Amino acid sequence: MRYMLIHAADPDLAGLWDDEAQATFSDWVEETIRTRVNLQGSRVRPSADATTVKIRGGELIITDGPYAETKEQVAGYDLLECASLDEAVRWAGRHPSSWTGAIEVRALPEWAPAEPLPAPADGKVRYMMLVCTDPAVDPREFDRVEPVDPWVEESDGKGIRLYGSELEPPGSARTVRVRKKQAIVTDGPFAETKEQIAGFDVLECDDLDEAIEVARRHPMARLGLLEVRPFWPFGAD
Amino acid sequence: MRTRGGEAPAAVTATDVVGTVVADAFREEWGRITAALIHQTADWDLAEECAQDAFTQALRRWPRDGVPNRPGAWLMTVARNGAIDRLRRSSTYRAKVEELAVMAARETDTDNPEPAVDDSAVPDERLRLIFTCCHPALAMEARVALTLRTLTGLSTAEIARAFLVPEATMAKRLVRAKQKIANARIPYRVPRASALPERVPGVLAVLYLVFNEGYAASAGDDLIRRDLCDRAVILTQVLAELLPGEPEAKGLLALMLFHRARQAARVDDQGDLVTLEDQDRARWDQAQMGVARRYLAEALAAGQRPGQYQVQAAIAECHAAAPVAQATDWPRIARLYQYLADMTGSPVVELNRAVAVAMADGPAAGLALLRRLEADGALAGYYLLPATRADFLRRLGRLEEAARAYEEAAALAGTAPERRFLNARLAEVRSQPA
């Protein structure tokens, strides 16, 4: 089974990321890759660099900022191949971002692909696109959501979409926080917001305008929110 | 005008004269220079610093050497040479340095930066800069700040004063906006033609907000606020010229000019607001209204369905056309507001329509429209709603009710001049025999 670890950083705890955390993080990455548990992952830029896209009444609405105002903010992700949810939760408890915030563990559906990301293309920028629900939209509307397949095909065909999947409902998520060396595991997502992450895609674009163009064509643009957040390039400050 | 070495006879007052010339050049050229440098270096801070340096050098050298024939080209060259120097020192931007150096070499030698070619060869990059500063992925307040800083050269301290926020807050806002442009890779380019209808309204909204911030003059430093109006007008002019196919840009320009033409008559000697009805129309700037009329006519001649700025400008034109308040074509204004209300669905527009209908068909008709607005609740807490009702009631001779409505409005009004105006009217209806 595949699981997504959504890293959420608590700005109040950022100071706890010390040399020990950095060393633990390096070991974690090395071990998960060596054991072929880790399929892919990246840090993403802070939520101040996020842009949210939706279509309401036929009109494109672009806003500065993340899909929801939460104290802990999405800071990165990892995609793991694990035998069970418990095993994924154990990996989350060993990752130091659970010390400085939270890690939400979400299962991917059975049929989600297991590919790693290709090497970054020159001059392109990668974006994590979070597909989110909007509490302002009547849930009954969701019966009318168009299938996502044509969008996937189109975006894959243009070489823009590198990976993506729905996530199992947030009700089956676990969230891990380590405080004073003790792992605290709770049911449900990291943020108690009405907006919830329903899926994600990794896009590779020329610039933000291209990412917005791709996001607006996603069927959830009419019923939910699409947050577009640049990857934090490896080694950049 | 240009003088050299010992033969500088005008040097007596040259510093003052040159100061004015540099100030004019600043208004004209700042945005053009930063836009070109951002295009070539992709470094916003570098562009601003080098533009600043070029103007500082002009203040030092023009009194001594004389004002160059083409001040804009001189400034552009000095700014570009400054950018080359800085980039060379940082040594990591070799490709950019070469690009800049090739362009600079074509034009001039460094000691005498009088360009050898016509400066019309320098492409006008301001349109890119406008669209980037006003990108919808930036918060509105960031777009406004970035536009004023980068395109008009207003300093961070001045922008902070104009918007009544601490300078450190404004500085942080500007840094954040530039970081987002770099990190999220907001492109530095004019959107393709098919995307323009979606993007132009956002740009016009920023310019109109800047203008209104200056025009309202309800708080803050008056001088800076008037300056905001002028800068908004200049930028809208640039936009209208560079986007000739967008009639709404001309419409907005016409609207701003109609408003600005009435500026002198809007405030009396005590600093109190004078209503349109009571303004001394001899103090309206007829020349400026003439320019506004031409822009509006050009916009309407495009033959597209007029957008909201063109309709608002057409309303302003109705007022401008009336030599005395009594001659105002209120039925036409009421029709234009109806058109605007259908287009925008805005309750404030609906309130203005009620005022126009009251003038055209009598206060009772206006009052009926107001009742619908009040029931709707969208304008609850907005002082102009009870103030308008008070005015209708006063004109209907229902003075008791009018007095209560004036009181309600005065309690909601935000500024001292507004409260003074309402209290004066209140005293007036109280003193009349019922």
C-alpha cells in the first residue's frame, strides 16, 4: 500500500529544528530510500508563496495564500510504500518534522501509481497542487463532479503532470506529533478545518501562469479549491 | 540647453532648474528604467537601486555638465552601466552582464553617457511590469504597494504614509511580494491576447484603488494623497497607450480626469467637502474635462459593450456638461446607473441610482428605491444610506424623520468633514418650522 506523509510545520516550534533533527532527517531519508520505502518526496515553499485557484459562477478567482488558514502549515510530503497504515505511522514518528509540527498519514487508493519523480527539467519549476474541498459548496453538488480522467490525460500528455492521486478520505487519516520524545497519534487530519485535502498532483511548468492554467481546468476548480505551491528546490535557501 | 565645461552661463540658477528637470524626468522615466532593468536582470532590488543611483547622479552632474538632449536615454544608460558594475562585482551573473554590456556598448561610452541611438529603440517594458506588479496571485495591498514603488518610484516611506501603515510594515510587504514573484515564479510578461480580458480588469482595479485612495483624501497626508492621484493618472495613461485595444483603460482614464478636474472645487477654504450640487463650477478645470471627453469618446468608438469605467465616466460627463447644477440631465444619469447596476449588482451603485432617480422623478421615487436597499441589508452601517434618506425626507418636508436620519448618519460617518456636513444639515432642518 502507498501512503502520503503530509508534513505540517508549526511556526512556534521551528526553533526546535536543530543539528540533531537535521541528522535524524538525513538518516530517515537515507534509510527510507535504501529500503525502497520512499517513492518520492519534497519540501515545498512556505504558504506565503502559495496561490489558490477556483472557479465560481464561471469566473476564475485567484487568491494569494494557502487553501485554508491553519496554524500548522503544509511544508512538504513523502510518498511511502508500506505494508500497513501502522507501519507508515511508525515511519512518520521517526521523522523529525513530527517534532516541529505534525505529520498526517493518508492512504492512497489501491490503484495509485508507484512511480518516482523524474529528474527536474532545466528551467522548469515544480509545483505541488493540493486538491481540496470547499465547505461553502453544497456536498450534494459533488454528485455532479465531472470525471478527472480527461484532465489527467491532457496534463500528462503535455508533460506537465508528473504524478498525482486521490487520497483516501480524511476520516481514515492518522496524525503523528512527537512531543518530549513521546509520539502522540490522533485520528483524522492535522488541521481541524472544514477545507480538506482530497488529493494532490505534482506539476512541472514554465511559470505560475501555466500552473494556474492547468489548475483551472481540473474538475474540482468548480467545486473545491486548488492550492498551487512551488517545490523548495533541493539545496536552495 | 546643453552646455559644456567653461561655457555654462546658465549655471547661476542651474541647480534649481535642473532639480525641476530631474523631478520631471523622474516621473516620466522611473518606471521605464526599472521595467527595462528587471527584464534584463530579473533582479527587482538591483533595478530599483540602479534607477535611484542614476537620478542621484543626474542631480549631481546635470547642473555641472548641462542637461542632456535626451534625459531619459541618459538615465537609462547610467542605470544600466550601474547594473553592469554591480553584477560584475557579484560575478555570478556573467550571462546577464554580457547581455547588458552589449546593449550599453551599442549606445554610448561610459564617461559620456549621451546615447548615440534614438531612445525609441529601447523597448518599453513597462507593460510587463504593470502586469507582473498587478498579478492576481499577489494580495491586493501588495499589488498596490509594488506598483507604486516599482512603476512610479514612490519611496517605501511615502507609500507607508499614504496608506497609514508603519514604514516597517510596508517594507515587509514589498519584500514579501518580490519573494513570491521569485519563488512562485510569477512571469514577467504581458499575458497573451486571449488572456487579456481576464487580466486587464485586475490591473485597472489596482490603478483605480490608488486613484481613489488619493482622491478620497479622508485621512493622512494631503500632499502625498494628491500625488497618488497624479501617479494613478500617469500609469493609466501609459496603459491606455500601450493597450490601444482595451477601451476600458481609456474609460478609466476619462473617469479619473473628470474627477480630478473637479478637485479644486470639492473642498472649501475650511477644508470641508462641498457637494457636487454646491460646487463653484467656474473652478472646474475645463481643459482637463475636454481631455477626459476625448478619451471617453475614443473608448466608446471601439464599439464594444461599454465596461463599468466607461459608464461611470459617461455619468461624470453628464455632470461636467451642466453649466449649473439645475441643468443636469438626471434622467440620463439614472439610466446610466441602471445600466451600471445591472452590470455590477453593486448596492453602492443602486444607492447612487436612487439619488439620480430622486433628482429626475422626485424624492418620493428615490425613497421607494432606498426602502428596497434597506430591506436588503447589504449597506447596513454605511453612513451614506441614512444620509441619503435624510436628504430625501428633508426635500419631502418630513423634517422630524429627516433629523433622525441625519443623526443616524452622523453617528456612522468616518471623517470629521463628513460629520460636520451632516451636523450642519441637521441644524438646518431643526431650525425650520415643521
